[in-house]
Amino acid sequence: MKRLSDIKFSTLDLVPVRENGSAAQSLRNSLDLAQHVEKLGYNRFWVAEHHNMDGIASSATSVLLGYLAGGTSTIRVGSGGVMLPNHAPLVIAEQFGTLESLYPGRIDLGLGRAPGSDQMTARALRRERSGSADEFPEDVAELMRYLGPRTPDQRIIAMPGTGTNVPVWLLGSSLFSAQLAGERGLPYAFASHFAPRFMHEAIRVYRNHFKPSAVLDKPYVMLGVPLVAADTDEQADYLATSVYQRILALMRGQSLVQRPPVKTMDGLWLPHEKEAVGDFLGLAMVGSPQKIRAKLEVLIEQTQADELIFTCDLYEHSDRVHSYELLAKVMKG
């Protein structure tokens, strides 16, 4: 049985843009956070591709990863993830092959099959490409061929990219990618930071379908976990209201810019909205280090996950940094 101190821990940064803030400041904050968690012993720092969202500044994911890798020295940086239906596999192979060539041994390529946007935005991104999620398995295979060793009969190469063998992860919030990751022998990251409902089933499907590969000889599971750690439970509950407001805005189709915390959510949401936000954040770790430690120990016991990747969407950057500081002490025991 795994103990908390056996588990690798990482950061997923949504590069949040706050009310009256700017994308430029959010990007600088992302690098500052990466530098902090690197010193704290975090394993990897991922950012995710989103489009047409005013509260998330990580749309040009590979460009941002170059900035983050250039400003750090040891932590792995990667995509959590690139939404592959938006892109030609060759383009992604070239981008991540370039990153791996510049920062060898530090780049991860996490792939998702959702568009990461609405249908109108998806069309604006793809133009003439079909970009169907149904093509995801073939696109993954094509992308991995570009990143693998060059074959004698290969007519199209990724340069940089060929022979770099950038580690590929499959990401998902449903069972499709869990099965595909298992069958391909790839590491799997489940999006339990926003879709915890299918977590246990997805882990089971992945492990049951796993076939050893050149990449992995046994399954490797990473789980997304929302985090709001503070010195006291009361302070954490207060800071978490910024997260609740953001998820509520997402559900209502409103602006996703970060809003400051409030003393109470009463009057801001309806009962069914409160329940929906609670379901969305079902795996959230909100509280003091002692409270979070107890919840994490239960999570590890139930899932036997290999790694946890935490996302922390607080209004003040200093509160985010402190949250990750507290978590590092919990994870190290």
C-alpha cells in the first residue's frame, strides 16, 4: 500500500487572469509559481490549452512552455494538455520536438481529445481541418511516429522532433482515453479536478486494459486535484469562494476572470447551482494542512494513484504560492 510520502506531486496551472488584471501579469505569475514549486520539490508543472476564455491565459500552450522551461532548471514542464483535435499532429511534433531539443529530459506532452473551447471557436482554430475527436487514436499514433526514431521509408519528418521520444500522456475525463492509454501502454492522467464522478471507473478501465509497452511496463495513474490550502480551515473556506465563483461563472456561461473572495456565497448561487459546483469540485482539498493530509491519505488508499497534480485557482498570487508551500510539507510528511 502506498503512503502519502511515496506519491509524486505536481502542479497544473490554469494561468488565471484576475478581475482588473492582465494576461501579461498572469503569465509572469505562472513563471513565478513554477520557480517556487520547483524549489519545493514538485515533480512537474503543466499548463492546459483553452481558447476564447477571458480568465485563462494559456491558449498558446507550447509558446508558454518555452517561457516556463527557460525560467526553470529541473522541474518537468508540459501540457495538461494539448487538445489534439485542434492541431495537425506534425505541428505538435515540431513544437514539442523543439522544446525537447532546447530543454532535454524536461518536457511532457499531455494530449486531450476535447476541443477545449466552444464549437464556433473550434471552427476558427481548425478552418479546413475536420478536427474530429473520432480521429484521436490515429492522430496520437501519427504524432508518436513523428517523435520516434526515423525509419528508412519515412517521407515526412518532424524537425526538430524525430528521435526525441517526448513522453506522451493521455488525458481524459471519461472512459475513452482511459482504455486507449491502457491499450497503448501510455501513462494516464484523469481530470478529477473537474470531473471526479468517473474517476474510480476510469482508473479501473485503464488498469484492466493496460498492455506493457516500450514506454511503460506497468500502469501509471495521475489524478487532478483542486487545492485550497491555508493556515486554518476558516481561511481556506474564505479563499475557496473565489474558486466557487469561477466555476459558477463557467456553468452560467459568464466571464471567467477571477473574482475576489467573499464572506459568504449566500445570495450568489441558487441551491441547484451550489450542488453542481460541489459535484464539479468533489475531489477538492480545502482546509488546513491537517485536514488536507487526512483527505489525501484516504484518496491514495482508495485509488493507489502514482502521482497527484494539483490546481490552485486563488485570487491573490501570494495565497496560491502559500497554498503550494503548505501542500509540499503535507506531501513530504
